[in-house]
Amino acid sequence: MRKSITVLLSVAALSLPIVDATAATRATTKKIVVSKRFTGSVTSVDRWGNLQVTIVVRKTTTTTGTKKKVTRKITAVSVPTYPNHTDRSIYINQTALPILKSEALRVQSASINMVSGATDTSDAFAQSLQAAILKAKKS
Amino acid sequence: MTVAVHELPDIRRVEQIMGLPVVVDVRDDRGADSAVDDLFDWLRWVDATFSTFKEDSEISRINRGELRREDAHPDVREVLERCDRLREETNGYFDMRAPDGGIDPSGLVKGWAVDRAAAILDCAGLHNYAVSAGGDMRVRGRAVPELAWRVGIQHPLDQQQVAAVVESTDLAIATSGAYARGDHVWNPHSGRAPSGILSVTIVGPELGTADAYATAAFAMGPERAPHWTARLAGYEAMTILADETVFKTGGFPDE
């Protein structure tokens, strides 16, 4: 008895549209969220073997009146197939393959002792080096 | 407590060798002058032996057919063999064969020479130093009075800024990019400079390998470089693309 009440309640909750507070007076907003798994094609990675990537995409469909907005977001990335046909690539896979972080380019302002970068003309390099040395001495 | 600058136990010397500014910064609390002299002597010998701009270098003589590879100095043979291995390892993206049919191993020579230079300082009992050749470097120990070396990775769009800071007491750091000297790295497969990629930084135990990997990854371009660097054993990478996306491998040691 208790069980059936619970089910009824959750069905009722699901069927209720999610109301966007700001738009509530004029139109109701309905949001549908679906997560789906997508598997990429098997691609050859140089001579190390094949690689295949699976991603989970969360698709959000928001309907306000007659307007419909769809957004998709990747929520997970995994590599079910990866090169393992040589000792070296097995080792590489165990250490590094699944981890590659992506972020936006930023500026760091912390104090430093040296700079790594593609070589500038030597004059500019020497000037910037002098400046860096001066800064280092002041710090 | 503030330590007066003149009391800091350090030596900083800059010399132009191999067409690059070489910076040596030793922070040990003991005499380092003779070791640093030896270091610069070594780099001058490397330049005289490997330069493609010097008529009488062994590389120039090999390219003119006057010297056989197997008769060259053992260090020359070692470098050329490593270049061959690196070409295989990078799927041909690191290639010492010049467009004119000769060889130009300078993509490895600089880093390899700095690795040996670091060994010269090690053998002299020095433990706190940085050796940089044109922005590619080995750091070891402390940047006394600090507890480690803090190395900024140059921001590819703003030369006055850094895009990341790596702190270490033992590391080789190499950055390859198109922003300073114009397009000096090209894709050996297409014969063109890669587009859509601003710089690749590789860090790890050896500068020769790190530098060659950075050159190769940069030549691979924006689609392949990040994924290729993620599979390097013992080396970590940061790739900056033209759309300002930054890819870092899992163990890249920035803060």
C-alpha cells in the first residue's frame, strides 16, 4: 500500500512542469533533461594502435511558450579502446592516456626566477632577462 | 629578514652561444667560477662541432661529404643516432633532415648540450642552479633563498606575461612556439608551418628529449599535439591553441 503511494507521488512530480519563477506569470517553462552515451569511431593512433572515445552528453530542452532552447553538455569522457599492442604503449596507457585537462588561457602574475619560451631576438631576451633579474633581486 | 643582494651566494652569467643567449645562474654557497668556465668552454666546443653555420664543423663536413658519419666524433655519432630514434618515436615529426638534403641536428643539440652542461655542474658538487639556452632549461635544487626554482611559461600572446608557473627542484623545461622567431618549426610531412597552435611546453628529466618532443608536438598541429603528448612516458606537456584553449597532461606540474 505504502509502495503504491510512493510511485503515484513520483509520477505526479515528474509530470509537473518545472516553472521558471521569472516567466511564471506569462508562460510556463518546461525542461527536459536527457543523458545519452556516444561512442566515437575507432581511430588509428600513429603506430601505437587504435583508440576509441565514449562521451556522455546531457541534453537539456527548455520550452517556454513556443520558444524551444536546446543545450548540450559533455558530462563524461572515457576511452574504452586504446592502443595496447606494444609493451611501450601499455605502459603509456597505464600512466597517462586518459588524463588531458582542458582550460582557458590565463595570465599568471606570480614571482618567477626564469622564463621558458620560444626564443626571442637576443636583444629583447637580454633586456627581459635583465628586468627579470632586477625583479628577482627586489623580491 | 632581508638579505642584501650582494650577500647572495650566486653567479649569473649570460653568453651568446649557438646563436642563443645562454644563462647560467648558480646559487650554491661555494665557488662556482671554474665550473661555469668549464660549462661555457663545453658549449663553445659543441657550437664549433655541430653548427651548420660554421664551415669547418663536423656537421658541415658530413654535409659536404668530407666526413663519414661513422668517422665522426663519438658525441656527434651519439647525437645523430638519437635524432634517428626521435624521428621514429615522433612518427617523423622530429626530423633532422634539412630540405636541402643535408642534416641539421640542432633541434636536439641545444637540449643535449644543456643536459651535459648540467652534468658538469653536478660533477663540480653544485646543487642549486639553472642553465637556460634560449628559454629552454634545466633547473636543479633551490633558487636560494627560495626553496625551489619557479619557472614562468611565456604567454604566447603577451610577451610581458606568463601563462603558467612551474615550480621544481629538478626538471628540464622546453617550449616550442611560433610567436617569437616567426614560423621556425614546420611540419615535415606537409612542408608548411603548423597553424592553430601557439606553443607546446614539455617538462621531464632530460632537456634534449623534452625539446625534441616540444618541436615534434608543435609541428603536429592543434588536433594531434595534445593527444600525442598525453601518451609520453616520463614527460608532461602543456599545449596552447590559437583559440586560447590550454591542454595539460594529467601530471603537468604547474600551480
